[in-house]
Amino acid sequence: MTHTNYPIADIVNELSVPKYVTIVSHRNPDGDAIGSSLAMYHMLSKFGHTVRVIWPSEYPAVFEWMPGIKDCTIYDVHTDLAKTYIEMADVIVALDFNSLERIDKMGKIIHEEDKKTIMIDHHIDPEPMAEIMMSDTAASSTCELVYKLFQGANWLKHMTVDIGECLYTGLITDTGSFRHATNPDVYKIAGALKEIGIDDYKIHDQVFDNMTEKQVRLLGHCLANRMEILPEFKTGIIALTKNDYLKFNIQRGDTEGIVNYILKIPGIRVAAFITEQPKLVKLSLRSKGDISVQQIASEYFNGGGHFNASGGHMYKPLNTVVSIFKNILPNHIK
Ligand code: 5GP
Ligand code: MN
């Protein structure tokens, strides 16, 4: 497996005596954020550290089964507790994000308290937000990097099925079940995890075949009534209004993955899922091939992410954001 200049020795050194370790990941945590946080949580707990996990906002229900998830603290829900956990930390372990802006007010606290931080991440253009940065955009997922940390640190002997299932969840969610962002190591790691006895069938079923009736109907609504195809720009857009949110009682996680349906149409290279949230408009962007939605998200929509999967937001009305998005297409799609 490739270990390109990873600061594994520095991480091991920083964690060589029991400490108060607070693990943080990004708002709207996904399978990779949750899986990497929980895998680290279980592993570091074995070494006598006091370990806390905090995410800024709630996690989707499809991850409810994950071992240890009930021990995690949501900043939006238990703000004072979360603040205490950050303040008490000797070390912050920041997983699956590369700019403190991605963790809202928690980032401000970490910055102001000048906390020693270890970052492990795979997004483009990392900010210098940590003393120790294990950042690799060639990695499929943060879970891949956490596995490589365990391997490089000689911690694999402490692996359990629980930890393996957490890591596998990040591998499959960030690669869309091994369909994109893969590399040879992804399959080697998946094989090694299967070897130790993870229930991969269960995980796929829980994560991908686990929609409520409401979610399936909402998917139908998006595709039948809210999708616009712009063949000249090889682009499809789905825009959801505040009214849609009310009518379908849309909760966090209900819209997960809908953007990918647009890319099922042959010839479509760019997909945008644009939603009117209470305070802002959020964009989820996906692309195929050599069109960088990361560039689009960072240039126009205060966001970023990966070359073919990115997101952003804007404090403007929904219609305005959709217009802005359409207007920039000629510059990016030839
Ligand atoms: P999603 O569309 O699933 O919310 O996000 C896709 C990718 O874009 C993820 O890798 C995520 O980290 C990134 N992303 C989503 N929203 C934002 C944002 O507001 N800012 C940045 N920098 N990245 C984002
Ligand atoms: Mn990730």
C-alpha cells in the first residue's frame, strides 16, 4: 500500500501517553465522517485516552446502527457539553474536512483556544489548520487514511470487527460502492476488513437500501417535477423550494443521493441539487470526467470538496442561485 510522506510517526508520538482527545468532523456528517470518527474513537479508547466525538449537526438515520454512535455529541443539540469537550481537549483530531469553516462555531473555539490539532483528510486545497496534517487528495476517503494510520502505527493488531465496519462504511459511502475515487488500496483494505469478519452485506443494506416510503416518494417528486435538463450544457438541475420541504416534511438526510440520479442519463456530465434551506441555499454538485465541480463550488459558491463531488452555499434567493449556476455553465462546459 502507498504511504506518501504521511506524518504517522508524529501522530503516534502525540498520542503516546494517555490524553484527553476530542475528535471532530464536519457538519452534516456523512458515512466517511462518521466512520472515521468512530473508528478513531474505538482505537484510541483502547490506549487509555479519554476520547470524545463531536459533530456540529445531526447524522442521517441510516448510520444509527454504527457501533459507538450513541456516545457522540451533537454541537447543535448539546452545545455546552460539546464546548466543554473542546475546551478540555489536550489534542483535537479533525477528520474528513480541511477548513475550520466546515465545523461552524466549533472551528472558532478551536482556533481561539489554539488547540493542538491533528488533521486527517482527503479534500482539495487544505487550509493550514493543524500542526500535524495527514492530507492526501489521492485517497478515496478519510477512512482509507485512518486504516493506513493504523497500519503505519502498528495498531492493526488491535482491530476489531466494530472498527472494521466503521472504516468500511466510509470506504463505500465516499466511493459510491466502489464506483468512483477508487485506487488499488481501497480494494486491499476492503479485502482485509472482510478477512477479519465485517458484515459487508449488512452494511450495504443499512446504508444504501434503507429508504422510508416518504424518501422514495420525495425522490419521485424530484425526478418527475423538479428536474430540469440542459442538453446544450450536458447538465441537469434539481431545485427544491422551502415549500417542498414543508410539503414532504423533509428532514436531514432525506435528500441524500438524489443528485446522483441526474448522472444516470447518458451524456449528462454535471448534476446540481440546489435546495432552499431556512437561512441559505445549499448546492450539491457532481460531475463525470474532466469537469471540476470543486472549481465551480469554490469559485462561485463559497464551497469546495472534490473534483467530481463538491458542495457550497449562498445567501441569496433560490431562483437567483439557480440563475447564477446556469450563467456560469458556458464557462465550464465546452
Ligand atoms: P454533498 O454534496 O454530499 O453535501 O458534499 C459533497 C462534497 O462536497 C463533500 O466532499 C463535502 O465535503 C463537500 N462540501 C459540501 N458542502 C461544502 C461546503 O459548504 N464547503 C466545502 N468546502 N465543501 C463542501
Ligand atoms: Mn470523506
